[in-house]
Amino acid sequence: KPPRITLRQFFTSRRMMLTLLGTGGAWFVFDVGSYGNGISQPEIVKQIAPNASLAGVTAINLMLAVLFSLTGVIVCILVMDRIPRKLQQSIGFVVAGVALLAIGFVPGLTTSVLPFALVFGTSSFFLSFGPNAGTMVFAAESFPVSVRTTGHGLSAGLGKVGAYLGALEGPVLLAHLGLKHTELIAGVFYLAGILFTMLIPEPASRRF
């Protein structure tokens, strides 16, 4: 039977605090980027396809959700217990971050619907494949049973702070900095998620 950890031991343990920094930090940066882009996605599509009708904008958003995000969730479910948690989350952050950096740096991606949809959709797919589920699962698996609720709650709280900042600042950045710079910032946040993920020990109860 694992030893019980008190709250005082939890908050004074370097290992627990590093784990919390990893789980909460990864959840924070994920939510900053995902909520910022999620709230702004209709306006993003309007910028890419300024002449599209409301029905056209809705169709593009639906395509991004079904073809990429939903598919990413399905693949995530299929592989989650087959590969290490850290690898799955890191792949998600890497590909999503690089895809958004490409939107900022590659000429033409913000002026043509199909190339933009493919790159932006790739980011959405790998976010659903990795950190969308991984941040919640890590927070549930990474702490001892006696302090698991505390660790998960604090991690989720940091994620909610990120969600608030992303939802608040995403439309503001898009309006003032434009699409390229907004996606560059989101991409940097996603890449930062890799650093936080590296702080989390692979859940000991899993054997890969």
C-alpha cells in the first residue's frame, strides 16, 4: 500500500511541485492557444475567405471540426493506452505548434482557403490527438491517491486561467496584430507545452 502524503508534504515536496508545474503548465499553455483560436475561429475563416457567405463560413468551420478535430479525438482514443503518455502529448504539441508557426511564416497560407484549412486543420487534429485529452489524463494519473484530487484540481485551475486569457486576448490579438502574428503566438505557446510535459513523470502504473 503506497504511503499517504499529507497536504503539507505535497506542497513542500520538490517532486510534487515539479509534477504540478508540468501538469498545470501544459494545461495552461494548451488552453491559452486552443481557446484563443476556438473563440476567434469564425473571424479567422472570414479573413481567409472574405467573400464567403455565412453558410460558406459555417461549412468551413464544420469541416475543420469534423475532418480534423473529431478525427483527432478518435485516433487519440485508439492509441492512448498503446504509446507512452508523454510521447503522445509531445507529438501533439510539436506538430500543432509547427503548423501554426508555418501559418505565420509561409507566404500564401493566409490568403488561400484550402492550404490554410489543411495546415490549421493539422494543428487541430494533433491537439485533439495529444494535449486535449492528455492534459486531463496526466493530471488524474500523476499524483499519489491521497493528494490526487488536490493535484488535479490545481492543474485544472491553471488550465482555466489559460482558457480565460486565451478567450479574452485571442480576438484582441487578431484584431490588432493580424492572423499571422496571432498564430505565431499560439504556436509558441504550444511548443512551450513540450517543456512542461517533460517535467511530468510517465505514470508508473502504466507499462508500455
